[in-house]
Amino acid sequence: VVVHTSAGDSITTGDLAAAANDFTYTTVAPAVTSLSPMSGTTVGNTLVTLTGTGFLTGATVTFDGVAGTSVTVVSPTSITVRTPATITPGKVDVQVATDGGTSSPSGTGDDYTYTAVTPVVTNLSPATGSTVGGDTVVITGTGFVTGTTVKFGTVAATSVTVDSPTKITAVSPAVE
């Protein structure tokens, strides 16, 4: 630190000045105090504004460990981010990471709630299969979440895996 007056500048060299003039900046961990909006669909891409402290350029934002996109540090107290898609509806913690550390997931100010949407099927591949079943069918669309079931007509698929919010792999059942 240098102090300047009309008489001159403070001493910046020598043993006495070396310790007395040193000032060290430390970064602090960010803290998230609120979100707006506090919920959105599992499809993702909802623009969310985070309010808090300690937000630095280069910050990253995660929703239950999954990176948000289009992160913009508006100020040391405000960040905008787009939510990632998820296959699991429900409440998640939102965390901000900077050079100063990672925000604590405790409290409710950093909670974001994903809500399920009506699924939409846009394609089946293949679109035909044997009556004996056992065909692996890739279903593409939107709004697929954990716990999704699949029926071929009125008969349940023998296996269903929700690969992502836009992809399901199902095995066709046998039909008469």
C-alpha cells in the first residue's frame, strides 16, 4: 500500500515497509440467496436469475451437479443462466463456483424445482417389428423423465430406459 500526500509517498522499500505495506486480497466463496424463477420444466432452457454475493467473471453454475448454459455474470450480486434438461422432476440445489470457491447448497434460497411436462414422441426407430417382440426401439421426442412407461398399443414394453429427456430405448413386447 502506498499513501500519497503533498509531502510525498510513504516508504515502500526496506524491512519495515516490506511487512507494514503489504495488503493481500482474498477471494470469498460465492453465496446464492435467491432464484427467479424458482421452477421450470424438465425440458430445461429456462432463463434463471441468481441473486447472491461473490459472483466473479468466469463463474460456473450447476443444477444438482449438471452445468447450466449461457452463464452471464451481470454483477458481483447477479448471474443469469439457462437450466439444463433433466430426466428427474423435483427439487435440486443450484451452486455457483468461482476462483473463491463453491457456494454452499444449504438453505432454500438456492433450490430450483423441475416440473414434468407432457411427453411428445417425434420419431420411432425402427417403426416396425416382429410380433414375437424383442425389438429394440429408440423413441425420440421431448419431456421424457425417470419413471416413464411405454406401451405398444395396450401392452407394456418389456424394458424401458430413459436415456435422456429426448431419448428412450424400449424393447417391444410380443403380441398376438
